[in-house]
Amino acid sequence: AAWILKPAAPPFSSSSDSIARLTITPAEQLTFSSNPFASPCGMSECGQRTIALPPDGRRIVYAATSGGRRQLFLRDIDKYESAAITGTDGAIAVTFSPDGHSIAFIVERKLKKLSLEGGSAQVHTDFVEGSGISWNGDAIYFNPGVSRGVWRVAASGGTPEAITSIEGREVFHHYPELLPTGRALLFSALTG
């Protein structure tokens, strides 16, 4: 018989650095836009990630509707007010850049990138109807639509390339997330 002595796991710390609770109360005439079960619900709108946090957790971007106009709003975690992000009308999915200074989002069937420091949105890819978007390192991952896998485009722009392919009874791959190691991609596969 052999015994292996392992050090005990460190105790869970409930310090303010490890847990943060946040309530976002929409301003008057503002409603949140994230209900994947709403009806009618087209594929380009249902189940999209309409809230995002950057890696440092200091800001939050979310989709909301005011006066029938859906757009993205930015809020610093230590503030009570949110500000509308110009140029994001109709956005259905959003993700932060790894440094937290830019966002990528899908609007009007286009993948766009926007610096939160100012400027206008840049179109990276046309005809994006699929679900999910993720930005890791120097690439943005997305699903361009039904019967398509997950695609990748350089954050600086360029030609998108397929990185997964549909197999067997799969209809499409969606909600891509590159794992922290950068060596594995997690995604959902819809089968039919």
C-alpha cells in the first residue's frame, strides 16, 4: 500500500475581491432586451449574449430598448449610471476585447468592432446570422449561420475562416468560447 500526502485546498475567501454583486436598474423608459424565449423570436435574435463583462470585471455592457430602439449600454461597475453606446442600434450579441477597451457585436447581420475610447464601429464580416460571439487574443469567433460551423476573423480585420465543420446530424455550431489556455474551443452543436 502507498500513501500520498497532498496539501489541503486553500479555504474559500469571501473577500470583496472574489465576489461582486450588482443590480442594474433600468432607467425610466428603458427595458432589458435579453429574453431568449420571447415570441416571435427569429434565429438572429433568440438566445444571444446581450450582456458582457471584460476580463478585469470593471465594466459591463448590456442591450436594452428605449422608445422601440434597441442598443448597447456601458456601465462602470463602481458607477450607478449607464451610457448608451453610439453606433450600436439593433445589436443582438456582444463581447469584450481581452483588454476591455473595445467590444465586438452583431448588428444588421454584420460583425462589428468598436473602441470604447471613441471612434466609429468597423465592419469585420457581412452576413452573420448565427448565435454567439467571443473575442480571445487577436481573434473574434462567431457563427455565420445555419449549416455553418464556428468561424474566426482577426480582430484587426481580414478574411474569416472556418475552424469547425458541420458533421452528421448537426445543423450548426454556436456560442463559441475559446478556453483560457487558448488551445481548446467550447461550443454548442445543434442537431436536427
